[in-house]
Amino acid sequence: MGAGSTDFNGDGFADMSILYDYGGGEAGLFVLPGKPVIDDGVTRSPYMVWSVPRGNFWPSAMKITAGDFNGDGRSDVLALYDYGGGEAGLFIYPGTSAQGSTAAEPYLVWSAPRGNFWPSVMKITAGDFNGDGLSDLLALYDYGRGEAGLFVFPGTTGRYQGATSPYLVWHAPPGNFEVSRATPAAGDFNGDGRADLVVMYDYGNNEYALWVMQGTTSRQPDSVNPYWCWHSAGWTSFPRYQLNTGDINGDGRSDLVVAVDNATWFLSGTAGSGDNATWPGLYLTDGISLNDKKITVGDFNGNGAADVITLVDKGNGVAEAWVTPGGVPAPSRYKQRVWLSGSGQFWPSVTKVA
């Protein structure tokens, strides 16, 4: 999923945040920190910033993304928690340079009482949609029967329940938009200084379109008028994919990163619209099944361009992390390993990343 920012510890390098599910309501939040020098070694391992004992927190009930929600210059982990029965809460795990099981204690900024909000029908990402300098939580809401809405939970410096409150900026009436066919990511795709919601929409039969819901300061339900900037009818197959965004080529606009089986596609950000305004112009093979990798995007190595950070499941509790460096005019074709766990030490299959 897409993220507004990924520098959790505030050192100027992007990090990968990893929510780990131990089972039975026990969880931990780890940070794989960015580093200025990339090497093929194990010198930079994930460290814990939060944990909760058994019976208290179920990661399976959470949807997470990342962005600087509170405006302190560090990325936070935003977690939408599903209590069941239409009851929900939005928790912020604040970015911090500290380490340890209580370094990033979450706080609640919004909740909805039972019967009012179903996180299970939502797809989320984060970015500064309204241009105020704080990342916002963006939520595509599925009302059913092809009816959808885009809600913005604005970023806030408040640390209390009710510090943020969602508002609707776009609504599709019944029969017009199936959220189940849509995969969102967020970034400043058109280069206007605000994050946009970028949606890959699967029409079936190998037909796809890339829709842009442009960031706006307005809070009205008709604030957003989606347009597409890429359309493919029949020649491209993305049967399974993960999306993320970041300025991979260093041109000042966010690009779309499409991770698929054994490879990654890149679509350059553009201010244009129409079928061919952007195109899957670069294809990098990695030989990794989509089942075995999870990605995030950010300037992990400090070279000024966003990199693709990939958490890989090697089986038998072995994990490794790879970085594909971004750069001008295009990212490197060579990935570099930055972490390798020992056998039986880390199971990526029970994680969520941001």
C-alpha cells in the first residue's frame, strides 16, 4: 500500500515499518532503518519500537499505512482497527528515534461506535491530500452494489480521541465503482504539491486503468473529479499486484511502483490525462513470487531518489530485505541486500509493512 512518508526515526533515510503478529493477540512493531551505505550484509537489522502481550491486540484486525500524520518531521504508522460490528478506531504509532517495547506507544485520534464504520470494506493509504504539510489517512469506502466514497482523515497534532474527523470528498453512486476492483496508493503524482489518490482499477479480461483523484483543500463531497492517465485493454496482465508510490526517477513527481510476480513495473508520474499520459515504461525482474514479498518505497539510501524496499520470505523463518535504488533518469536494475535473518528467526508471512 502507498505511503506519505517512511522516515520513522527521523534520521533523513526512509525506513520500513513492520507489524509482527505473534498470534493470540500478541503483536510487535519493528523498524528496518535506512542507511547511507548499502552493502550485502547484516549490519542493519530491524529493531522493536512497540509490543503488546498476548490477548491485547490483533494485527489481523488492523489495516496500516505510514505518513507524518502529526507533523513532527518523522513518519508515523497509522492503524485503522476493526473491533467488529461496525466499530472502529484510528491509532497513531508516533515516529521516534528511540528503541524498545514502549518507544512508540499508540494513541487514539478517532473512533466510531458500533454499527457506524466497517474497516473491512475499506482500503487505505496516506499522503498530504489537502496540502497542509501533514499526512492524511485516505480511505476508499465500499457501500456495496458498486457505490463508493473517498474519505479523508486529516492529519493533526492532537493526541486525543476526536483529534481528527473524516470528511467525504468524492462519492460514486450505485453501479459506478467497485472498491473490490480498485487498489489505491497515494503520492504527488501530478506534481502540484499535494498528494493524489492513485487507483489501479481492474475491469477484468486484462483491462486496467490508472485513475487519479487529485488532492484538494476542499471538503465537499464533489471536491474530486477522477481522471485516468493510463488505460490498457488486453495487452497487459496484472493478475496480482501490490502498489506503492515514490519519486523513483527524481523528477519531483511521485511514480507508481507495481510489484507483480517475479518483477516490478514503474509508471512515471505525470500532470497529463488520457490513455497514454503515462505508461509502464520500466520492467525489472527479481524472480520473487508476489506471495513471498512485501514492498514499501522511500529514500532508503539517501541518494535523493525513492528506492524500492522489499521484504522477502525465504521460508523456514528466514527473511531478507532488498533495496532497488532509485535514480535519474531511472532506478538501478540491480537490487542490493541490506538484511538477512537467521533460520527460524523472522516469518514475513505474519507481517504487515508500511
